[in-house]
Amino acid sequence: MEGVLEGIRVFDFSRYAAGPYCSELLAQMGAEVIRVERPGGEEDRTVGPPLDSSVFAFLFLSNSPNKKCITLNLQTEKGKEIVKDLVRNADVILHNFAPEVAKTLGMEYEALKKVDPAIIVAAITGFGQYGPHSQRLAFDVTAQAMSGAMALTGHPGDPPTRSIVSFIDYGSGILTAFGIMLALYHRQRTGKGQLLDSA
């Protein structure tokens, strides 16, 4: 059966959990998702237990079964030019670069919309694109601690305890996928792209 997102192309520059899970949901709905990794591959190919020595780690396998993968060196001028070609052939760009890193790489929304005003850019970061903590990096455990969620787990008298389930990463992935769907619908009605700021 044809997926609801058949014909939509997503270039996913994210790594680890929230972004890759988001794009995997889109792929399961029929989108063509092309994961863009640094030369040599991303670290999340080796995070978590391997099933055996001949395959990638669980995190990568669970978040990437319906994707194509390419490598691209974003540190070079040639790589930055290739990004522009990707944008011209994309509906959605997904990344989890800190705002200043995105700007250095030419991946911030303002630069990408000059290439294609209809592009949808979804940026998943720990603290958003603006504000006093925007340049800080974060993993799920950081968000659990900052939100106070760690105070709700563990045993009485113990220090705050991380939940074994990375619910903030996966919740962020789900909500960003939902936001992308709404942005695609908005673009269909108006022709306009937009930035999704998912923190």
C-alpha cells in the first residue's frame, strides 16, 4: 500500500535518537528518507549492544531500517555546495546541530530558504534556536534532569534517577514528525516553507 508521504523527500543530518527516530517515522509513512552522515559514518552506528560482531548497533538498526544513507563532508566548501543541491531536491531538511554549528555549516534556516523558499527545516536541539541556553548541547538525560523528571524516579531517599526509557528523545522525535506533517500540509495550501524549532 502506498504511504501517505509517498513522493516526499527528507534529508536527515541528525544522529543518535530524537532526529533519527523522527525521520524513521516519516520513512514508515512512505517518505524517501536519505540519512546524511559524516565520512566514516556517525557514532550512533556503534552505540548500544550489537546483535553480533557483523552488524551495527541496536540504536542505528532500530532508527534506520527504512532509510538510504550517504556520506558528506560538511566542513568543506564542496560539501556546502552539495548541501544546496540537496535542498533543491528536498521537501524537508532535518538536523540536530546547535544553532551556531548550523550557521557555520550553512545549514541554518535563513541560508537554506534562500536556496528554496518552500523548504521545511526541522531543527531538534536541547534548548531551541533562541534564548540563553540555545548553544548548549543535550542528550535525553540532560533534559530529564533540567525538567525535574528525574526527581520522580528511583526510590525515596535516593538522589534523582534517570529513567531507563529515553522518553524525551523519543517524544521529541514524535512531536517533530507531527510538526513536519503540519508544515507539509501548510506548504501544500500556501506554497511556503518554514522552520520547525523543536527543543
